Amino acid sequence: MTVVTRWWPRFRGRLHEPRTATAVGRWLAAGVLVCFVTGLISHLLQTPPGWLAPRLPSRPVSGYRVTQGLHVATGIALVPLLLVKLWAVYPRLFVRPPVRSVRHALERLSVAVLVSAALLEVVLGLVNIVQWYPWPFSFRPVHWALAWVLVGALLLHLAVKAPEITAHWRKDGPGSRELPAADAGDRRSLLLGMGAAVGTVTLLTAGQSAAPLRPLNLLAPRHPDHTEQGLPVNRTAAAAGVTGEAVATDTWRLRVDGPRAYELSLAELGALPSHRERLPIACVEGWSASARWDGVRIRDLLDLAGAPADAFVRVVSLQTRGAFSVMEMGPGYARDPLTLLALRVNDETLSANHGFPARIIAPNRPGVWQTKWVTRIEVLP
Ligand SMILES: Nc1nc2c(c(=O)[nH]1)N[C@H]1C(S)=C(S)[C@@H](COP(=O)(O)O)O[C@H]1N2
Ligand SMILES: [Mo]
């Protein structure tokens, strides 16, 4: 008897088949869909194209908190889903012969694109939520472009696999006759294990944006309760190059440029009608936290400057280092009675790291546009 030894691996069934791939794949597809749609929303709220900018809604107040919280939670849930899916299909990497036809080669190429885009996209997102930027490129354009590659490759994959997906969609579908009945129990265990893994990572991280889950927030990079004045600090005054002199109480001025430009000292600003609102900061990096803010309505400041009702405004920070020193907002936000130039948070004067003496807080907006250390508001023509 001759024993043929081969150097390449061999795989014999046991869950590496289309029914398992389909059962896992639909959860994965649902996760990718939620992540893609919420990512699209985030992108449009952060950098809207010209036609959309004047139409962005300032309600619901916590809209961005919910969509971005979902985006990051589903992104994290994709990790176990992807691992199980890759485990179910990895023997296909070693099929012999590796290429049977041009069609087969193209199909394998599209799967290679799909898998690489999915892994890269998830890893980029995870690295971003821990605020680690080890790459020379900037995160957003790459994450955005890869999302389209991923969704395109996924649609192509679904089209190519449509016959197998329909045959195996139900556990007793037409494809089930070829599968060993003995595997059904193992498959159920695998899917239950996957569900448990998704549930666990979600419960241990979602508290970074969903307040009721706070006590379980053991794994998320940010704990929104652990910092100054009840809010995390993303960029400190020191990191932004905002020095004590620039924000000294007696020399700081707010300048409002418009048809009737004017300047206010901190005392004069503080003497204007003050409003108290409860609004969240919802950071694009995945954490959210609500706070009570006291401040002057932006629309009151604009009215004093004689700004037209449909004007866009530009807000300029005293920051000297890093991004986000300038922000623009459309009339939907600027005229909203909830949009404040806040002077106090949670009953305390803003700390230096939270934007002393004045910061923007607006409803349904990404945290990046809640500009700190404000010094000038310009009414745009
Ligand atoms: N001027 C300025 N404002 C800024 C930033 C900044 O870097 N510079 N960071 C923004 C980001 S990304 C977020 S999430 C919030 C965080 O606010 P906090 O540090 O007060 O919690 O502030 C925003 N305002
Ligand atoms: Mo942020």
C-alpha cells in the first residue's frame, strides 16, 4: 500500500459548506448594511455637499449620537462575524486547481477584494476609535473610499453566489439534501457561539454612547463619565496651543462680523439672555455624553449683528495647532433655539480643556463641529 503524502492542506466538510456560509453571511451582510448607511449619514453630516448643507436637519437632537453609536457598535460586531465567516470559507482558499477558467479567476479576484476591503475597513475603524493614527494617510477619505469598494465587492459577491444563497437560505432548502444531517447540531452551536460573541462585545462597548449600558462598558476605549466636568476631553487646550493669555478673562473678546459688526467682553456676553439646554456631544470616534449647557443663543448673537435669516456662519477658534479651528454651519443649526455659545457646562464655568471661555454646542451635529475656544463668528455673504 502506498501512502500519498501531500504538502498542501486538505479539508473535508464539517461546516465548511454553503449552508454555514449563507447562515453566517446574512448576519454579516446586515451588519455591513447598517455600518454603511450610518457611515454615509456621518459623512454627509460632517462634510455635506453644497446642495445639502443648507438642508441638514438639527433634529432629532440626538440623531447623530444614535447613528454614530450604531455605526461604531456594528463595526465592532463585524469582528466576530467576519472571523466566523472566514473560518467557514477558508478551505476555498486552497481549492485545486487554483484557477479553472477566466470566470473562476475573476470570481476569486472579487472575493480577494471583498475580504481585503472588509478586513482593512474594520481594522481602520477600530484603530480610529482608540484615537491611534499610525498611518501617514488621513483616516476619513480612506475609510470612505474603502466603504464603496467593500459594498461594490459585496454586491458582486451576492450576485455571483445568488444560486447557492437561495438553495441554502433555509435550513431545509433545496441545497440541504447534499449536506450531512449530522452537522445540523454543530452548525446551530456555531451560530449560537457567534451570536453570544456579538452580544458580548456589544454589551461591553456600547455604553460608550448608550447611557443605560454605562456600567457594562468595560472594553470600549472611552468611558464618557471618566473625565473633566462629566465629559471626556478629546483635545486639551495645551494640545490645541491655546495659552492662558489668549483666553484671559479681561482681554478675551468675542467678535461678531456681519452687517452690524460688534465685539463683546466676557462680562458683556455673560449679561445677555442665557439659556439652559441638555445636549450631547457625539464624537465621530464613537463616544457620546450628554451635559447641561448654559449660554447665549447663536441666533440672538446673529440678530444683534443684523444677519439675514438664511445666512451661513463661520466660527473661528483661538486654537493655533491641529484641525477643527474653523467651523461653518448652515441656518438650520445657527437659527435653532437650542444652538448655544456655551459658557458653562454642568453648572460650572467651562474648563480650559472644554473650551473656556466659550464653545459651540448644537443639536444633531458631529462632535468635531462643537468648536471650543471660540473668538469670532462671521456672517457669510
Ligand atoms: N477648537 C476645537 N474644538 C473642538 C475640537 C478641536 O480639536 N478644536 N475637537 C472637537 C471634537 S473632535 C470633539 S468630540 C469635541 C469634544 O469635546 P470635549 O473635549 O469638550 O468633550 O470637541 C470638538 N471641538
Ligand atoms: Mo470628536
